[in-house]
Amino acid sequence: MSIEMGEERSRKRRRVEDGTLPRSNAITSSDQLHQLLQFPPSSSVEDIRAAVDRFTQFLSELTKEDSPHQSRQWKVLKKYCDEQSSASHDQVDFPDLLSAWYNASQSNAEAVLAAIPRSLTQFFETISGHLEFRDFGISLCHSLLKRDQLRILDRTLSSPRSKEHLITPCLQLLTEIVGFDGGAHASSVFSRRDFLYRRLDAILSQTPATVEQAASVNAYQAALEFVLANLKYLDSASKSEFIMHGKTIFLAIRNLSTLPVSAVINTLKTLERSIIADETLSKQTKTRSFNSGVLSALAKLYDYNTGEGGGSSVEVRDALQKLLLQVCTTSKGVLLAQSGWYPPGTNPDVLGQDENMIDLGLDSPFYFDDYTEKVPVKNGAISTFIQALRPESDVRQADLIVAILNTAPELVADYFTKKPKFLVPPGDDPKWRGQFAFLFSVVQLPVPPNCGWNDKLPLTPPPLSIVVESILPRPIDRTTIGKCLRMNEDIIIMSATRLLTVAFEKLDSVLKVFEKAPTESHLWQQASRKLVSLFIERIPPLSDIIATLQTLPDENEQVRTSVLECIAAYHTILPSVTAGSKFDFGVPLGKRLQLLDSDTLDAATRDLILAQIAHLVQIAYISSATKWFHKAGLEELSLVVQLLRRCGQDSEKPVTKETLPIIKGVLTEKGILDTDVRSTDALILSLTATKKWRPELVTYQFLDNCISRTAQRPVKYLDQLEQAQHLLSDSQPLSLLACCVAEQWVHLLKKEDKKNIKNVAEWIARFFSALESAGENYRVMMHLKEEMLKQCDANEKAKETLEKAFERQRKKQVVLPEEDLDEADTKQPDGSTDSIHGPEQRQHVSLDLAESFPPPPTIPTSLAGLDRWAKPDFESEIQSGRLADLIRCLISPEPEARLQAFHILQHVIHAVQQSNYDEKTQLYLLLGELCETIRSHGFSNSTSTATAPAFSIVAELAIHFLPIVADPSSPFYRKTNTFLLRAPQWSVPHILPYWLKETFLTEPEIDDPDIPTSLQQGGGGNVNAQALEVEHFLDLLLRSLRTQTDMDLFRRAQVFTRLFSYYLSPICNKSIRKKILRVVGLATRIKGGSDTLITRTGVREWLAIAKTLRGHSGHGVAGFGKVDDEMVRLVEAVEAHVQQTCDADSVRRWEAERRMFREVAERGSRVEGGAVGKEQQPPLGKVRAHDVGHPQDTSEDDREDESVSESESESDTDTTTDTTETGTETEDKGLNL
């Protein structure tokens, strides 16, 4: 528009005397706006800029909600816009402003050149949410994209870098135009890219200010917002062209670290939504958007720091991690389809040879395997990107690389060919720990299905130089591991041996995959052998591991467990490597077995020794140097008899079940026991103590002598057996041990006294009875019995003793537990549930326990957000639960999470010690004891019992204490500190008995009137101090019951017995009763939990009584003497869940073996008019409550557990005795608890 046209139009307007509107007057009409924005030729630059700024101020006031005249001002603006609207496409909107903008461009008036785009930007921002301005806004966009205005914009954007105040408003204006009306003009703006986008890369390449200086928007930030607006609103074709143009994306994000947090997060989210989530964009476009340079620029944000304490940098890191995972690990990103361990360009389904060629196997030139220096990959951009990350210093970067390698297995070998060495040597250094943890995670990655090939294994195996890098990466070589083993650092030795164990397990998984290969190709078998050779080259020899084992102090049980686990992996997975070892592992195994008899062991140490025994038994069975039948040194028994003794004493423990197959193999391989029947089970069952008999040392020595003789001279006893079989015309087999026992009986009579002879005679009778139950030759055993009695002719007392022993066993046979039960006999009759529960009860049973009783707090699956503890505010960390989340990671099922959490917690303890926190002494004491407890349990991430996650009570007790130690006014403060001062670490078996005693049998620390109002949480009746402590303790229990090991700990501490008793007491209020029922409900969700509740606590009978409870007078007048319907529904729901989750077959068998249940069933049958037959069994658990509580019907096992629990709860020491479950535990053998 020409200046003359503007002057002609201005002459038609009313003028004020001074030519401008006074700044102090408010704009109340459109005429005032006309007068304000009409600029005569005599107007100075300052006057024009002031008028434009006044208009900008008027627009910004419209966006304020508290403006007093907002409605009238909107009408003024609407009228002004209508008057300024162009009548045709040849004209422009806002002619006064655009004319002034044109004149300023001609005269180079920088003040006006900056003010007018800023005012237009404010106009678009003001009207963007008002529909009535949409048409004018669209028309104004057309006006601004006309040639005259484009030239102004082009000239302004081409200004030197020093003219940033001119460039920034123009970019902001263009951003508003692109985004106006949902991006309606985005394509129109992009079509003028020759004018508007020509200088964009140059502007983005300008070095922006730092975060601290970014108080106002600069040219770089304005250009970035313009780029993001284009990515958001352009159509797919234009967006692809925009992305492919130059280095726009790279330049836009290169300096993101200088921007505020909000701008960085907005940029990252826009990239994710507008590029990654846009399915219309091609893979090529996305790859161009996130090439290696862009990814490396984004990775710099891992070090983003606001300079304000770093609190908000966590949000940036989280958003970055989410974006990079989407980019690098999903098909929506830049990840290309790859073939795992098979390099691109290979076709493993083609053998490459014919019948006329000599088969050289993997040595053939058609099988190329030279990828030790360079590995071709499809995802080159991601490969370059992950090389620039620092997994040793940042957990998030390590997690990102591990996730990428898991999704793209082809990159594993490529990564380690470029990073073949550790950055720092082994030592107690954070970087070394970080890189070792990263490598450990890489080794733990699963084997790709079919080695990464399509849907089945091809004819040829993958290159072994690639495969071995995924099993044991190059930095973990023989030299490095050897240095770790020779260092005097427990954590380093444990880390090295644990990593070797995991590598062995992964090798075993790969070999199993190779075994599934097509049978028509023999290359896979050859590849297995070569892979084992490559693996052996990278691991230290077994002698180094044994040397490390021998240098360990006797008290270092935790490290010893990890080393033995590693040695067991050597023997089980690569037995050919260990075949030449001359080390007799029977000696350390014997010492471990003797340690179990010590009364000074705490529970954690005992668990570690049991795990060591499991490993040693496995090693000894494979090792050819083991002397099973030899007495080492001053030992009284040989190794095999020591194991038999332990199995007889602890028949239900996991280590016993792992040992039994090995004992069976040792005894059957030497011909000592028969292989066709369950002779080993019979032998161990004969050694299991009963109420009236327990095997003494002389019995084990006699058995030891018989086993040794049978192993040395099996032919002699085989001849004796054949003669007896021929004599009796019975060819049924019999174990040779029975023949030797009969032969050696006479020699026992010559050197032992009456008491020892009686003990051995009882065992012989039990052994013969057990063999008969196993199906061995009964007639030959009776013949051997007669031979033994004849040998006693000179010793009538011994003869009488033996006869009485056999007579007792005849009356009460030793019966082996059945391995499988007939399903037809154990099936519950149809309709039994309906016959037991009436319609009302079935309605109660339908109550959703999952909704009424929520599960314990979840354990964090990762350490995201928990790894940074620089100058923490411990008061807020405790209140927010962040410290609690870190502690819960110590019991995570993921070994890597436990290991990282343990190291982080050690740094937190150091930070507590250095802090100014008021309660730092108590917090330091609490966290220190927690660390020592976890350390004693084993935190090396082993899959064995000893290195499994610690009991939930350990972590939850520490979390339970956190708010208490932070508040000295807490009513639980004194008891908590008393507990913390007892010992430097917690004895796990004593925790629950201790707090049961302190809660239920000790007076509260405060009186009822002193209870803080905030803690009065009991429901139903008045709250007293005792109820407050009980509820507080129940909150701990509800968070500590997750696994089967937790359930076993609760059972041994008699937790349920105490809770059931308190539930039935009159002082128990409704809130506490609900929580007790919730504890029971949690127990039923654990595998085997309902079985334990039924057989060990009488939960069915207790629930039957709980349903009939009536309200006590202390619970309020309204509920006095009445049954609470809500509680009845909860009890019945729990009762139904117990019935549904228990093993009905095992429980019925358990009931059938107990006289009490048989008598009740018989009485019930007589009342109903007849006995219950075999085909129709009584419903599970149909027993009257008053028939259960007789002392004579209580099993010895339960009485012993109760006595142990009481003694533990009264003890103030941290030692525990070995509680051997005998007596009826043998009778309970049919129930798998």
C-alpha cells in the first residue's frame, strides 16, 4: 500500500488537536483505536512506537480475567476489527498498522519494525480463543502473507545477529500464523518458504543465552517455537519436506540445554507426538529426524541442570528417557528390522555347498566368521549414538543402552567391538561399579528367539564371534576377572563370581537353543563345541576360583556362597573343564554340615550355609575327586551318611529336596540301594525321628559301616542275596544294604551296650519296614531277620530287643508318602458348596476381597528418580515416600535393582552423616542397621535361597520406622529406639516375635489421654493406647506379607495364633478386626498360604467362631449384643477364599491321618444315618469348632513351633537355635506346604 493512499484515508478521520490519544485515558471506543493507530506523515518514530505499544497493552489487558471493563473492551475491539477488515482480496486488514510497518521498513525505523510484529503477535494470542474473531483472523493471515509483508519479514529475518530484537518478534508472529485456527495457514506459510524459511537455519545456529540469562525469549527460542509449530500443524507431505530440508531439526535441538525446563519438556513432547507418533511419516523421514547427530544432541540433556538445585532436571531426564526409548526401541521410531545375531546380507538358510564338495563344516570358506574387529549392522545411527552415552556414570543412560540392545541384539557385538576395555581398572570406584553393573545387565539379556532369525532356526548357526559377545562381552576378559578375584574386596569378588554365574547360565541357554536346530545340519553341533571353546578363553580357570574360595575367612559366609555358586556353574554347565580338578569338595561340605549343628548361628547365617550345602552337594556329585564313603580327619561319619543324617532331620527344607536326587544317584550307582523302587526314600524315612525314637550317633556309625562295606564289596552281598532268593524261590529284588545290615548285626553286639543296641535295632526294624513299603523283597528280609535272631542266641537281651522292635513296626508300619493320588477319589462332590452355604451366605461370599483388602504396596520396578541424592532434604524425602521407595527396591525380585538400590543406600547413609538434619543420628542408625541386615542376608543377586530377596519384613520395618525417628514426639519413639539399640543388625527370625511381645504383652508407652488427635484412627469404640499400638503393628504386617518365605516367617513366629486370639477378645475393636481379616486374606493369596492356615492355625474353626461374635458394650450401645453384618460378610468372604485357594486333596489326606478328624467324621456319619463310604467323602473342613482344641490332638510339630516362638520372643540376643521339626512332621509328609 502506498503512502499516498494512507494519507488520503487519514484525511477522512477525525483528528485530535495534538494528533495522539493521551496515554492516561482508557480506550472505550473503536474511534479511539482509529485515532491511536492513524499516523500522519509528521509522526515521529517514538510516537508511532508509543501508539503501537499502547494498542499492544490494550490487547494484553483483554486476556486478564480481572479486568473491570473486559466485556466492553471486547466489543470495542470487535467493532474496530470489522471497520479495519478488507473489502476484497486486493486490500489488506489493519491498513494503518501495515502501512506504518511498510514505512518503517523503508526508513529503517527499528523501534517500529519491532513493535508492530509484537503487537500483531499479541493480537493473535488475544483472539485465539474467541470464535467471533476467527474470520477476521483468517483474513489478517492472508494479508500478512502478501508480497509486501513477506518482503518486510524476509528483510527483517535477514538482519544481522546483533539485531535479535527485530528477528524475534517476526518469528513469534509467524508462529502465531502457523498455529492460528488449528494450523489452517501452516501450509500457506510453508509455501512461502523462499521468503520465510531462508534464514531459519542461520538463526537456529546462533549461540543462545544460558538458562540463567533466559529471562526473555531470544531469537533462538523463537525460532525453535516456530519449528515446533511447523512440526505440529504441517500436513505429512509438507512436514516431510520441512524435516528433510537442511539441518533444521539438529540445529533446533542442539542448544536445548540452555532453555528453561518448560521449553525443553515441550520440545521433547512435541518431537514425540509430531514425529514418532505420526504414522503418516515414512521411516526415512523419521530416520532423518533422529539421525546420530540429533540423538547425540538430545543425549546432552541427561546432564541438564537448571542451576537451582537440580530438582526440576528430573522431569527433563524423564521426558528425554521416554522419547529416546520410543525412538530407539520401537517400530514407530528409527529402529529398523534386523536379524539378531545374523549380520545383514547373510542367508543362513543356504548351506552354500553341494554333494561334490568336501564338507569342512564351519571351517568352510562359505561360512564367514571374522567379526572381531567390525560388525555390520542395519541400525547404524543407533549404533553411533549409543557409543556416545556414558552408562558408567548415569543409570538412565545404562538402562537406555540395555533396552536398545535387548530390542536390537545385532548391536551387542558391534558395541563391544568399539568399546573393548573398561574405562577404569577394577576397584572401589563409582565408575567401575557403574560400568560393571551395566555389563551385568547386558549379560542378563535374554537369548533372541531363533538367534534373531525369522520364525524358526535356519540351517546354519550365527557367527560365533558375535554370539560370544552377548554371552560374555569383551571387557570382561580373563585378566579383568582374575584381578577382581584377587582383590581383598568382598563386593568386587561377589560381583565377579556372580557375573560369571549369570554368564554360565546364559551359555547354557544358548547351547539349549543350538540343540533345537534342524537335524539335517551338523553345523550346530560343531558350533556348540566352538562356542564353548571361545567362552573358556574368556573365563579364568577353575583353579583361580578355588584359590579365591580357600583365601576367604571362615566368617565370610556371604562371599563364600557366591563363590560356591560360581564353582557349581563351572561343574554343571562345563563338566569337561572341571574333570581334571583334584580338589575334594567333600571336605568343605562336611564342615558346612557340622556348622549346622552349632547353636550360635543366626538365621541369616544358617540360610547362607544351607545354600552353600546345596551348591557343594551339586559340585561334589559331578566332581570325580569326591570321597563319598571316606571319613575325613577326625570326622565320625562319612560324607554320604552326614547328608543322610541331615536329610532325615530336615526333610521338608528346600535344600533337602535338592540333595535327595544326588544321594540317590550316589547310592544306586554303587549298587548299595535298588534302582527300581523308592529305596532312597525308604532309607531316609527310616532315619526320621518319631515321638519315641531318635537315631543316635551309633546308629549312623553302624549305617556308615554297612554302606562302606557294600560299596567296597558289592559282589559278596549280591551272592548272599541270590542265595536267599534261590532258597525262598522269590526273585523279587532287594537292596544290598539290607544284606550287609543283617551280616554286621552280630559284630555290633560284641562292642555296644544295651542302649545303643536298642537304638540300632529300632532303626533296622524301621528300615526293613520302609523297604517293604517301597516294594522290596519281603520274604528275603524276613529270612535276614531270622538270621539276625539266630546270631543273638548268646545274647538273649539283644534278641528280645530286636524282636520287640520288629513287633512294634509290624503293628505300626512305616508307610512311604504317595507320590500321586487318584484324582477320582479326591474330587469334591458336585453341589457340596451349595449344600454348605445357603443363599444368604453365597451372597456374602461374592464380596470382592481384592477391593475390600488391597494388596501391600508395590515394589518399584526400576530406580528411576531414586538414583540422585545430592544434598537431599531428608525431612521431605521421608514425607514424600521417596526414601521408602528406595528401601523397597532392596527386596525387589530383580537382582539388578537390588544391587543398585544397595549401593545407592550406602551413598544415602553417607549423605545423612554429612547433613544438618535434626534427627540424623537416629536415621543414620536405622539405615546402617538395615544395610547390615541386607548384607548379612546376601545381596549378590543370586538365584539361590541365600541370595534371593530378603524377607519383606526387613524393608517394611525400616520404612515403618522412618516417620517415627523423624518425630521425637511420636508415641512409638521410645520402643523404636530401644529396638535399634539392641544390635548392629536385625535377626530376621526374631523381628516378629519381638514386636508381638512388645505390642500384645507389654504396656503402651503413653496413657490413653495422651494419644495425639492425628493418631486416633481406630474404628468402633473408644481409642486407647493399647489399640493404637496394635493397629500400628498390624499396618506393618499388612505391608510385610508378599511371598512364600514371608508366610513361613509368619507361621514360625506364631503371628496368626496371636492375632486370632486377640480378634476374639472383647477389647478388640472393629477397625483392628478388619485389619486382622485383611492379614488372613493376604495369606490366602500366597501359594500354599491357605494350606498352612488350615493345618497349622485352625483357620476354618476360628472363622466359624468369628462369624458368631456379638458386639461388646465397649463398642457402643447400638452394636451391643448384636452381630455386625459387615463383619460377617468379610469373614465369610475370607472363609470362601480359604476354601477356594487351598489344596483340597492334600488337606483331605492330612485330615484322614488325624484321629480327631476321623472321629468327628464318624460322629457326623452316625448322626446322618450311616457311615460315609469311599466314593462319597465328607466335605473339606466340615468339622465342629469345639472338636479342635484338645491338647492331646495337637501335633508335636505345632507344639514345638510354639515353644520356639515363645523362647525367641523372650530372648534379647540375636542368635537362634536350629528348630528341628520332627514327630508328626513325618506324618504330615503327604501335605506339600
